[in-house]
Amino acid sequence: MSGAPHPAAAGGAQAEETALRDAQRAETDRLLATRLDLTAVLFLVFVGGSVVIEATQVPARAPAGLLMYGLEVLVCLLAVVACRVPRLPLGPRAIAAASRARSPRS
């Protein structure tokens, strides 16, 4: 008798591992979609506050600050909506990462 597992048992373990991985991925996607909402709201509140303070302290920079803040609002809105679209090829992990990516400032 060899100690090798029975082929049917090995296939069952593989299927169980795949099912577990799929369940974990679905749970992670659900949590990320929920947390993205909270993160976007907190981000917009704090950045919005800093834009208001900067606009009152340095009025010359107000138009650029408001433009950038408007773009940030748009990105957050698109990310939250994209997480709600069923069957989108990108999952919440990719959407959350892309929405928070920044280009390096020079």
C-alpha cells in the first residue's frame, strides 16, 4: 500500500480549496465595496475642509484647489458607482486601488 492519497480525495480537496478561495474573494470584495464608501466620504470631508482653509488663506490658489477637489469628487463618485455595477470586469480591489493611485508630483 502506498501513502499517496486517493485520486478522488485529491480532486475533492482541490474543489474544496477552490470553493474556499472563491468565498474569500467574494467576502473581500463585499467588504472593500462597503469600506470604499466610508473611505470616500471621510477623504472628501477632510480634503474639502483643507480646500476651504487654503482658499481663505491663499485666495490666488482657490481656483486650482477647487478644480482638483472637483476632480477628486468625480473620481470618488465613479469608484463608488463602479463597485455597484454587477459583472464589471474589474473587481472592487482593482477599483479601490485605481481610485487611490496618484501620479508623482514634481
